[in-house]
Amino acid sequence: MKQTLENPRFRKLSQGECAGAPVLRSLWEKFDFSLLLMQAGIFKRSGAPSWMLCFMYIIGLISGCSSVVQMSELAGKDALLELMFKPYKLAQYTLSRFFTVPHAWLTFGKKRVARLQEERETALQEGDIINLDDTHSAHPYAKKLPFLCWLRDSSSKSYSWCMNLVVLQAVLRNGLEYPLFYRVWRKMSDEETGLTKFDLARQMLLMLRESVTCRLWVAMDRWYLCKDFFVFLQEHSFDWVTKAKRNTALHRKITVPGRRDRYVPVTARQLIQDTYKRLSTSSKKGIFAISVSDIYMKIPYLAEGRKGQLVTKQRFVPLAAVVAMRLKEDEESVDVKEDSPDEPATYKGAYLIISNRHDAPDKALEVYGKRWRIEVFFRAAKQELGFEKCHSTSEAHQHAHMELLFAAETLLAYALWQVNKEKTSDESHTHGEMVRGLFHTRCQVRTRNHKGLKRIYIDFDIEARRFASLISAYWPKNLSMTMWPVHSSIDSHNYRLIS
């Protein structure tokens, strides 16, 4: 007689993978992201509120979920998230329906940046840095989407269908870094006309000027070396710094007593060669640089012609020219094409850094050294936040994905800054260590009744001990999440942390 074996029965353990979710929620509320979503018109009429869906999406990004299916499964099986989102059920169709509907995500991003300027710790101040660069987001799942282009990735040295994003990042003098805005560049055919990367950069910088009025630096890759763009930056109180290209037209000022000053053309490579002997004899570790004086560039300006019409003329403008070697970005392998004029001017590993601040060449070099921070942000976003994992074929979902990823990185960057601001470089934690050790680490949740009150015990993984100060500072007073974050039925005195 045949007997059917029953499926094994396992005890359901109250375990979670997102122990840092309550801390993330406190940071979410600190910067009023729920209110900003509502002000941007991103809300639902019924069911789970929109801010809760967005907050769960951010948790999913940090947890490595590549789709809303995995995010809904995580919300349903994680013991801590079940307790936080109770009684709402974040099903897959709820998330899909919300994120595939077009919303004003760019407005939310604008309000996020404006909200950061209201806090003393996160506000941009005089002399802070704005990094400008673009990156690829591989998306080989829907080739007919209008924002996809067939482009070559310089890191992998291969072509792929991807989005090309132009990004701004803020680097403050206090050490805090967070992303600002992004725009998607669309490649046009020869018959079509569209916005260039310079146009997109101008849009974002003008949007930043609506909430920030102080003078700022703009550090950019050599691709953005354009005289018209330099004029735009200086007209809007931005100082700029970049790396010279092989075809950058420079002039050296020759002064002879009793004669008129002459401006002799000189190439960037020639300036590097003339200075390289002094660079190579230095035994100094790290970045070493030498400033070259009396270097000028022709910059266009509008003037009135003989007949009263506006004409474009050229004038010589002094530059800060710094020959430097052993830059941080030089540690990465670069595919250099010697015949390409857009490649950097180099000689035996030395490069030429140019800036409009001819009065502060040392500061210009320091600012350009921090341009590498945007490359670190791109790497962290792709490896730890699922930058390229949104497989949706909806353009609305792609914009939601990017804006919420920028919001997630803003919260993580602030938390990392709080953890590291009083530590030395040897004691500080990396972005990945914080994500794996706090925000995406295991915990066990237990509930008990004590004198008629419900107590909640959360046992962290031992990894979280390193972030005890952050947990103590930002653990929420209320654990459960209702229609609005300010209301809750569970008091902070009714649960205890055990790490």
C-alpha cells in the first residue's frame, strides 16, 4: 500500500534581513520625504499610502532586490518589516501599478535638494563643490525604449543598449556627499535635434540656483571642456576646474618692457613637458603639482558692432594652469587613443589641470582631486543599490527608480557621514560596510507581554555593534507605520534593543 509523504514542517522563525530599517525610517522622516512626495503630487487615493510604497522601494534597493516582485516578497517574509508595515500588505501588483504610472519624480528630486538646503549640516555653502559627470546604465531588456542608446562603455570597452545619465553631485567641505540631480541624454540621429549634455547640465545647474545662491565650484571631466559652457558657469557664479585635452588652445603671455604684451600659442602637452623635470625629481608621496603662471585662454563674449548689432568677439582670460601627477583617477586603467583630440593631454603620467581661478591654483587642484568622488558614487550605486537592476520597460518606472535611488543614497550618505565624522581614516567605515553591517543585516524579532503591555525585542547581528552610536541617535520612538509617519500605536518604552 502506497503512502504519500507529507511535506516537511519547519518552525517559522521571526527573523529579518533589514535590521537597520527603523533607523532608515528616522532619517526618512528627518528630511520630510513623505511630505515632499505629497507636495510633488505623488500620492494614492486608497490602499497603502504612496510614501510607504516609496520607502519599501528604498529598502528593496538597499537589500539588493532587482524587481518589485522580490520587494513584495521581502515585505511579506521579513519579520521586522511585517511588524513595521502592519496592517498594510505591499503586494507585487500594488507596487507595479504605482511605479508604472507617470508621476512628477523630477519635482520630488528638486524638492529633496531644496529641503537639504534648510539644514545647516547638509546645506551647500561658499566654496563647496559640485561634481558634473555622466555614466551609463545598461538596459538590454527593451531596445525600443526612446531613452536607450547604443553606446560604448569605456570601462568594459564594449557596446551595449543603455541609458546615458548626466549627474550632479554635491561635495561639502564638512565631508558630506550626496547626489543632486540627473537627466537622461537621448542620442539623436542626423536629421533630429535635441538637447545636448551641455544643455542638460545647464538645466540642472539653473535648478540648483533656485535654492542655492552662494558661489560654488564645478569640477568636471575633460569631456565638458567647452568655452561657451565656461561662460555660462561664470555668469551664474560658478568657478570651474577640469583637465586639459590634447587640442585645448592655450596661450602664454610674453611681457617685454617697452613693448606690447604678446600671447604666444602653446599646447598643453608642451607645458607638461617643460615642467615634468621638476615633477620627476620630487620624492613627495601622493599628488604632486607645479603651477604655471601667465597662461591664458580665448573666451568668447558679446559686443556691439559698428552697426549696432551684437557680434561675438574673443578676449584673453587668465587661467590657473597646474601640472599634476599621481591623481586618484590615474590609478584606474584608461583606454587612451593617441590620435584622438578629446583624450587628455599627458606626458609620462602627468596632466594639466586648468581653472578660471587663476588667483587660487592650489585650491583648483584640491577641488579637482575631489571630482573622483562622483566616480565612487557611481560604483557604489551600481554595486550596492541596484543602479542597473531595474528591468522595467516603463519609462515612468525608470524615472521613479532613479529618483528613489538618489533619495536612498542621500539617506545612506548622511548616515555614513554621521558615523565617520569623529573617526580617523583607519577607523572609518566604507559605504558597503555600513550597508552590509547595519541596513542589510540579520536580526531576530521577539514579542512578549509584560504587565499587559506588548514588548518587542530585536536582537541585532554582532556586525551592528560598530554602528551603535547611529542606532542610539536615530532609532525611532515609534516602530509601527500608519497612514502618516507621525502617528503610531507602539511606544518606544515598550521595546528594547539587544546587540
